[in-house]
Amino acid sequence: MASAVKVEMPNGQVIWARVETGASDVAMTDAVKRLDVDELKSSIHAVSAAVRTAAEDLTPDTVTVEFGLELALKAGKLVSVLAEASGKASLRVSMSWSASSPSAEVPAGSSGDDD
């Protein structure tokens, strides 16, 4: 169940956030929760590292990753959770190669022409 919760950001500003709460956490939603930047950073780094590892042998010039993190209240602690869309984690990865990059070169034995 999602509830509106006051969340204190690292700079001290308090915002309202929609937070997933379990049955035992519903009573705790009145208290201001502090966003744990280290836990949030850890979630972002974990997703980024997984994508980097999966793409490293492809040697793209650029990799763009889009994902959502939802906030959840677990045992009274505010945590970040990879956002879900229709019951599946939402992760969008785009890669691009420039024509001059080594991975974009035409394989040996091929002229690169389609005729």
C-alpha cells in the first residue's frame, strides 16, 4: 500500500513522497523519515555496475540507462527499490557507436555494401 510520507532530504528540506508501506509500517508514516543517501547511492551503483558489466564486451561509445527507484518503508526504514511497471522491473538501456569507433568497423572479408 502506498502512503504519503514526509521525507527529509540530505540538505534538510522536507518533501512529501509516495512510499510503499507494509502493514506493520502504516503507523510510522506520520513521522518524518530521513532519506539515506548512502543506501540510495548503493542502489544506483548496483544497477549501473550490472549494466556496465553486461555491455563491456560490446564496447559502445555511449550507454544510457533509465530506471526508476521507488521509496519503500521497510521495518521503519526508508529504502529505495527498483521501480516496477506491470509487475516487472523497469530498466531501459540504450547504446550507441560512432562510425569511427573500432566496434563499428566492418568485419574482415566484408565490403560493407549491401548489394
